[in-house]
Amino acid sequence: AAVPVWGGDACGPVGAGVDGPVRAMGVTDGGTLVVAGAFANAGGGPAIRVARWNGAAWSTVGAGLPDVPDAIAANDAGEVVAVVQGQLWRFDGGTWGTIAAAGAVTAVGSAPGGDFVVAGTFAVPGGVTGCARLSAGALTPLTIPAIAVRTLGRDAFGAVLAASPSFSGQVFRLQGSAFTQLGLLPIPFAFVD
């Protein structure tokens, strides 16, 4: 399956693409694309369910993931975070490993400075939360109103946004360690990280 890219006047493939459906995509601040889905090859080479496009060629992300991810995010330091069957997985630049969070993770997104934001219904040391910051492999609770965050993204200025379609399209912006409500979006909607 081709991963399409807008070239200014038409869509075209990103290299040779991947050999199966793509379920999630993330883009680093530097422009590297990371895709995840039900595929085993990217650009003609092996890439088990996750691959990286640097603008010229596809590459693997470690040994791949054990199942098809539901969400993915990446940073410029080479870290990749994915949600696989409600569990949080982190690629540290060398190997994949799981991050302990008691409950289900539903969304991940990149944050300024190379950190990630994780959402779902889970508990981390320091409190029960629906959102947490992931930095250097450690989760820290973030304050967010009692909503079910399903989507994370970034605004034009790089701020992290969280949204909940189940609560009439409420949108929140991360400021420090807490989210504040911005307003409402029409349903359905989705952010692209």
C-alpha cells in the first residue's frame, strides 16, 4: 500500500510505501514520518508493523511491534511511542520495551522538547490520571478535567491539544502540567500529530 504525500499540486507515494494498511502516523518536529499498521515491509525491506521515512528512504524501527498499533508518536531524538492493545510501548532508539501503566492507554502524541503525552484510563505512580507526560521512560500525571481523551495533537504553535468526542467535542490545551479548555469542535473530528 502506498503512503500518499501531497506534493503541492497532486498526491504521490512516499517511496515504495509499505505492503499493508497503515493505521497510525506521527511526524517529528524535524519532519520524519513514522507509520504503523498491518505490514511487514517498507520500501522493499523488512519493517514489522512500524517504519520511519526520513524524506529519502524507509528504515526499520528496531525489531518491530508484537501486534498492530492503534496510535504512534515520535520525536527527533529517535524515540517512538506506540499503543498496542491498550499497552504503551517505547522505542528508546535501540530496543522496544513496555511502560507500566495500570489500565488502558488509548492515545499518544508528541510534546515540545522531545517528551510525549499519553492518554487513556490508567493510573501511574503519583495518582490516577487520564493523561500523563512520558519523559525518558517515566510517566508523570497531568491534570485534565474528567473526560475520556481519545485524540492528542498539536496546534500551529506546538502546544499539545487533547480532545474528547464523547463530551461534545471539548478541546483542551496543555499549559505546564494542566490542561485548560479551549472550546468545542464539531463531531466527528480528529487531530493529526
